[in-house]
Amino acid sequence: MRTLQNLLEAAAAVSTPLAGAHLHAHLLRSGLLHSAHHLTAHVLASYPPGLARDLFDEIPGPTPRLANALLRTHLRAGQWRAALLLTPRLRARPDAFTLPLLLKACSMLPSLAHGRAVHAVAVRSRAASDDAFVAAAIVQMYARCGDMVASANAYGVFENPDLVLRTSVVTGYEQNGLAEEALEFFARNVVGQSFTPSPVTLVSVISAAARLGDVQNGKACHAFVLRSGLEYKLALANAVLGFYTKVGSIQAARRLFERMANRDVITWSCMVKGYVQSGEALNALRVYKEMVKACVQPNIVTLVSVLQACALTADVEEGRRIHHIAENIGCELEVGVATALVDMYMKCSYHDEAIRLFHRIPKKDVVAWAAVISGLTQNGLHDESLQVFKSMLLDCHAPDAVTMVKVLAACSESGAICQAICLHGYLVRSGLCNKVFVEAALLDLYSKCGNIESAIKIFESSTEKDVVLWSSMIAGYGVHGLGKEAVALYQRMVASSVRPSGVTFVSLLSACSHSGLVQEGKQIFNDDSGLRSNAKSRASKCHSRSPWPGW
């Protein structure tokens, strides 16, 4: 019997259905199939889901162990919905092992309705309040389904939550973008209850700190990692590395990276991406080349980041090499990689190649469309950019606010007032017109199309005037030679407690230059706004146009 069980276990471990079939036949001949359920469970594990279901249906009075084996077979195959649909056919009362399996299927779909039903079963059986394993599965299920209120409530029902359960809540908050709640829960229910955080806990806490840009808490976690001697945990080291790159501490990230004895593709990708985000494209390319020398296979994140670096440096040759690698590993037309390739070719002025690649993308998302629209505009092909936008609408893709800003930029370069009015109408109908950065782009569009009156209406009707909107209106006045109005608006801006930016200052000096308001320009230049250095070039231009050289 033990030899037979060992053979069955080996068959299940290596996932050999043929070996499982031979052993299944042996059990049938020996009459053990319906009695030796511990052996039959191994047969179920060795079969693909369809065959396992057929075998399970033949067994009279299956035990929870067999039901769990059948569920695991489906979960291993990624058949989450099929696993849930099996529930009425199990014919066995769910036990403490069945419930987490069903909850995992609910999490992976995700299906909140099914999850609530399984939770109700767990409550009736008291497993939700008595079994830490089941409780953790419930908390994780609600978190994966995006219902952190229910997740926290499920945690609160359990009388003596262990570190695993507490960590599940922290992770749930972080993965749902509730970084502040994650840190608060960690402080109150982990540190505050004298629990020593595990590496898994720390990964979630550091990720939450990175989301918030919370340098203090992130560094505190890093210090704890060092004191605890956990820096050798690769996942934890990668989380710390990601934290430093996201908060802009690229030098701290570099020092940590250089100290890491073990590096995986996540480590390398994080460093490449960090350099790109910091504007250090050449360093990003250098690290990527080191990664290649270390024989680490790049993933999609790596390729996207390297392509962004190529775009920043206009290095089309390196970009082509990355394109070739993407082809070889079969991810050239994955939408993220393809979009990065389109952007790279556009910024290197190879717009024909970018367009050809764009048309080959099987599943274009809004970011891919936006990359083409923006790229064509940057290459001076404004009419073509607007044609792509029309194709986007005909293809039933709804543009987001960012895409519309790029479309407005293309239209502003063409100076077509009729198109401007049509786009304005579309923005109103789609509900995108209430975003301040869209208002700024629309204002700029009307200004460049010669309709300063509409630009003024947009500005005055805006309920949230930020520095960009103020600056755009000042620039609009300048384009139309309305220097006095620009100066008056600047004074309104200062009085409204909105701090001018360098762009504001430059736009205002330009308006003074175009209108011959030399004294006003001098007064603004001498104003102690802390922005003088950003406007020196414009000020000198204004000075050169002055009829009084001694100004």
C-alpha cells in the first residue's frame, strides 16, 4: 500500500496524466478506488480538470479530502470559475481546507458575490472567527475584490489575530491604493501590539510609504530591515530599492543597488526605471547594458523603461536593438511595449515606422492612441494627428483627459477654429471639460486660434484656477498683444494667493515685450518673486525690443 501511495504521489508531483491513468487502473482492479480515498485524491491531483471531474462523479459519497483535491486540480489550472461552479457537485460538507480554496477562486476571478456566499458558509460553521487560516483567506478575498471595508470587518471578528492576518489587512490596503490606511493599520495593529513585522509585512509597508512619498517612514523601515539583518531577503531589498526610486532618491537607490549581492530581473528593472524617472537616461542605458552582461533576461517592465530612455536620448539605434529583443521574446505587440516603441520612434523622428507598428497592435488601449496623436503633433503632422483622433473615435475608443489634451495641442497648432469649437463640444458632452488641465489646454487652443473672447470665458468660468490656468491666460493675452490685460491678470493672480511659476513669469515678460510695456516689464523683473533667474533670457529679449536702450 505504501509503495502504491508513493507512486501515486510521484505521479501527481510531476503532473503526468498517463502515469496517473495507469495507477487509476490499478486501483480499479484492486478495488481500492472507492475505499482508499487518500490514494484516490492523488489520482485526482494527477489528472487534468476534465478527467478529474469525471472520476470524482463516479465516486459514491466523496469525502472533503476528495472534494479538496478536485478543487486544487482546477485552481492549479487557473480555472477559477469552474472551481466555483463545482460547489453543488462536491457532495461533501466543506471543511477548513475547502473554504480557503473556494475563497482563493473568488479572489482570482475576482467575484465579490461568490466570495460573500462562501463567507456566509464560514460564518455559519464558525470558521470565520475560529480558524486563522480561513479568516486570512476571507480578508484576502475581500481585499482582492476591492472591498476593504468588508476586509477590515472580517479581521475585526477574529478574536486573536496573528501576524499573518494582520499582514493580510496591511497588504490589502496597500494593493487597493489606500496607502495612508495601510500605514495607520500597521502602526496601530502591528507595531502598536508589539508584533515584530515579517518581511512580507515590511514589503507592503514600504510600498505604501513609496505611494505616499513618505520618506520618513520609508527610511525607518529600511533602518529596521538593516537592524534585523533582513537585507538579504531579495523581495524586501527590491521593495526598498523601489521606494527610493519612487521618492526620487536615486543616489540612495544606487548605493543600495551596488551593495546587493543578489539581483533578479526586478532589481535591474527597478534601477533602470528609477534612472528614467529621474531624467538620467544615459545611466538607465548603462545599467541596462550591465544587466545584459550579467545574462539577466529583461522583462516587459525593463524593455519599456529602456525604450523610454532611448526616447529621451533620441538613440534610435539602441531602440532598434530593444525592438529586436522584444520580437525575439514574443512581446513586441504587447500593448505596453508596443506603445513605448511607438513613442521612441516618434521622438526619434521616425514617424513612419511608429505608424506601421501602431497599426499592427492587436489590442490598442487609450495610451497607445495618445502616443501616436502626441508623436505626430511633435513631428509637425498636426492634420495627421487629428485624423488619428477621428479613427480612434470610429474604433469606439473613448479618449481620456490626457489624450484630449494632446488632441487640443494638435488642433492649436493647426489654428482651425471650427475644429476647436467641435472639440470643445465633445469635451462638454463627455464630461472631461471640468478638469483644470483640460481647461488650460482648451484656453490655449482658443487663444492660438484667435478667439481670445472664448479663452477669457473659459478662464473666468473655471472654479479651480491653478497656476497653469493663470499662466495660460496670461500667455493668451500676450499672443494677442494685450499686455496691459496680462499685467492686470498677473496682479489678480498674486492677490489670489496663487504663487506664480517660472512659466508665468516668462509669459508675462513676453506679453510686456509684445506690447511695448517696458516699464511694467522692468517692475516685474525686479519683483522679488524668487523666479527671476528663470526669466533672464526673456527679459533680455524684452530689453532688446525697448526703444530706450538704457532701460
